[in-house]
Amino acid sequence: MLFALIPSELELMIKSIRIAELAKGNGKKIILNEELELRRFATRSIQAIKISRKVRLYKKELILMS
């Protein structure tokens, strides 16, 4: 089966394709300015207050959560 597009339908199809390409994006992830403060707030880390040369379980008193 063959289908033909009239010029107005072709124009609409091309516009729809261009909109879909814009919505898809370029695949690069970036952090928006609005997200920076939340990122700083939400990022957590664990640090040992006293360093041990042996691999062991740490007690609660020896761990600093930030």
C-alpha cells in the first residue's frame, strides 16, 4: 500500500518530527542552577573520626555523618 501526503500534511509531519527531536534532547545530563542547592543539601557522606589501620566494624561514636 502506498500513501501520499499533500503538502500541508507533509509540513505537519515534519513539524511533528522536529518537536519530537527537541523533546528527545541531546542525551547530556546537566545540573540546573535550581538543583544545585538541593544537591549540596541532599548529598551525604560518612567519615571516620578515628582512623583504624585494620579493617573492622566501627562503633557509632567513631562515625561522623554529614
